[in-house]
Amino acid sequence: MTAATSPGGHFLERTRAVVNVLGPATVVTSLLFYFGYVATTARFRYFGVYLSLMNQSLQDMLLYGVEAVYPPLIAVSVIGLLALAAHTGVRALLASQARDDVTGWIGVFVTLLGCLALTRGIVGMLIPGIARTEAIATTPLCLGAGAVGLAYGGWLLRRVTIRRDRRRLANAQDDADPPARSPVVDWLASPACVRLCRYAMAWVTLLIIASAFWTANSFAAAYGLGRALDDADSLPGRPEVVLYTKEPLRDLPAGASGTRLSSAAGGELRYHYRGLRLLVQANGRLFLVPAHWTTPGSHTLVVPYDNTVRLELVPS
């Protein structure tokens, strides 16, 4: 019985198939959950609400993560297409030895840009005040772009330098006193340099992945804050929450008002409140905010959602 038909072989094949299906799905689910957590935390932090109070479900986090990941996916796709087009043009230049001068200057330019971007990213990483006041994800983008620029520019310069030296030696074969081989070019073409380039690419890839996660994290937080600002602007147009409670509520937000009802009018629910809007209902609680949110000044009212309260929704 061969390994392909043995029980162990069947088990390995099925395990491999399950891993191939579940592995990417698990990674995507984890990323969506993480982005949803970051965006939701920033969104409700604007209203002074801790995410632990809400106890959001996995489904809610995934939905928040999906809406937060669309814009960066589109941006990555556009950047990838532009990078592919630029690389295609560079490959066309590399196909012709007569254009090595142009290709070499492009390599120098890309390398210098990579050095500048990487330096800016390192400065932003070492000085937290810069990262806090800069545009969204400037430091991680500079780190990733700088690493890519250095790696790509170095690759171009290495290719052009080796080819130009080989062409120089080939053109001088018939000379009585041929030029000596360049030790720098010999080292660039050596297996040791090739191994060093592979190690460098591994570290560049790690830096790109780390900067990509940092960028996505910064964008998710900024996206959550943007959603919070949209929520605050849309509060006046949401249905008004008319709240009846058994016990009086203290420290009402500015813009909300409350009255005490008579026993005949309210029954057990003796207190009546208006001017509130529902921010979210989660974990058996109502998170209520005033119709006009101001920062600072406004605060969120947290009320248990049970038989001690009654709601009425009035269209605005």
C-alpha cells in the first residue's frame, strides 16, 4: 500500500486541504477583528465610552473591521498598479544596454528618496511627539517606502554596475593593455553579495509588513474617529429617545430635560426624560447622548435596558 492510498496518506492530504482553506480564512478573520476593534475603540472613545462596557460580539467587530478595511485595500490596489507600471517601464530600460546611464540615474534617484524617507520614518519613530502631530500614518509609510526605495534602487544600481563593467571589459578584449577587473564589481557579482542581498530582502520584507500593520492601525483609528464625528453631526436627525424610568437620573447631559410624573400618569415609571439620542445599545445597556454633542461639555448617559425603563422613539 502506497503513502497516497494509506490511511496516513489520506489523513495528511485532508489535513493539508483543511489548512489551505482555514489558514487564509483565519488570518483574514483575525485582521478584520483587529481593525474592527481599533476603529470601534476610537469611534466610541470620542463619546467617552469604554469598549469593555459594550462587550461587542465577534460579528459586530467583524462588521466594523470590514467597513474600516475597504479604503486601505483600494489604496493598496492603486499603489500596486502604479508600482507595477513603474517596474514595467524600468524593465524596459534594463532590456537595452544603451540606456544604462538613464537606468543608473533612476537607481540613484530612487535610492536617495529611499534614504530620505527612511530617515524621516526613523525620526518619527524615535520622537513620539512627531508621530502624534503628523498626518495619518506618515511615519510608518515613510519606513515602508524608504525600505522599498533603498532595496529597489540598490537592485538597479547593482544590475547596471555589473553590466557596464562587463561591457567595458568586452569592448577592451582586443586592446594590447586590457583594463583590470574592478574589485567592487567582482564583489557585487559574488555569491557572498547574493546571499547578503537575500538576507537584506528578508529584513526589508519584515520592515514592510510591520509598517503596513502600523499604517493600517493608524488608519483604522483615524477612520473610527471620523465615524464618531459623523455620528455627532447626525445626532439631531436621529429619532428622539423619550425615556421613562423608575428612579431619577442624575447629571443629565446638556440639552436633555426631565420631569417627574404623577402616580396616575406614569404608574411605576415616575420620571420622564427628553432631548436624548441613542448612540448604541449593547450589553444590556443604553448609551444615550444629547442631540447636540459638544466637546468638551457633553457626556454619555448609560442606562440599564431592562424592565425599569421604557422607551419611545419620536422621529425628528
